[in-house]
Amino acid sequence: DVFEQPQHVGHKKIEFHITTDIPAVLQKNSEKEEKDGKRVYLYAGTEENNNTGFGRIFPAPSSNDKMEIEEEDDEIPSEFISRRDLEKNRLSREEMEKFSVFKNYEPGNPNCRIYVKNLAKQVQEKDLKFIFGRYVDFQSEVERNMFDIRLMKEGRMKGQAFIGLPNEKAAAKALKEANGYVLFEKPMVVQFARSARPKQDPSEGKRKK
């Protein structure tokens, strides 16, 4: 009773109401903060210029960054495969080397038509449209008419397909992203078609095997 019991004093919290006139020190590190009176809390004993400890508490980052990452997929209609699913079910380069179908693989000469082989017997045209339709702008009548799928279901060409795309750029993107994609437990082999050149070239027939 002789001595007074010390009273426990917790952390003192100083509250600043920042208006549109933000000091230069805060403005430098708070360019993304809104200037509408956001509250910034400083614990007592923490220097403003010291970034360690519990200095300033900034607002949580917005979800805009996440939206930007998914923006490209948002542009692809939902009836087609997403880029994420393509990557998830595609073989890596090391895995491709274990399959004989990728032995001596050559993409071929770039053109607007691609050749797909090693297709499972269950594959239908709608499955190929689901994958390769993402490279076509169906709002454009020209691109829509150029998109063509020819799936071979009989004879020696069974399990192969030729797909016409709007342009060489779309075909190159399709080849890069779909080659090695596992469809019905079989990896697709995607190459540029050799028969895409105009037929008026008289020597084309001689070069074709």
C-alpha cells in the first residue's frame, strides 16, 4: 500500500485525419491512396521516415490486378476452352519426349491451316471446335466462314484432322498452345498443314508425299 501500483499503459495511438493537402513525405509513398480523408495510423515512437515496424497502414490492394490477369480469358466466349485449362492439360516439353508420336516433331511452315494427329477415336468435331474455336472471332463473318474442321474418321487418315483458321497468326497461336494437349487421354500432335498452299502451283503435287 506504500507504493502506488503502476498502471499499465498500452500503445498510444495517434490518429491523423489527412485531407487533400497531403504532406510531401506521405504523398511520396502514398501515390495510390485516395485523397478523400483516408485515415493513416501511426503508433507512438515510430518515425515517419522509418519503414520498419508498424509504420503506416495502407488500404488493402484492390482486385484490379487480378481482373487484369484474367482479362484475356474473359474475352474468349465461355463455350470455348480457357487458356488456363489448355495449359493445365498440356504435356510439358520433357513429357512430350517420352511419347513416340513427338519423336522428330517439326511444326512445319507457318500458314493458316493446321494438321492435328494422334486423336482418340472418341473425338468429334465439336471437341475440336471447343479447343480451336477460341482462336476465331465469331462476330466476324469472314473469320467465321474461314473456320473449317475436317475430322477423318475412316481409313488411313483416321484419328487426324485439318483445321482452317482465319490467319497465320491465329494458326501459330493455336499450334503453340494446343500441341501436346491431352484429349481423351491422348496428347494431340499439332503441326502446320502441308497442303495449305494454293493449288495453282503446278509443282505442289510433286512435293507432296
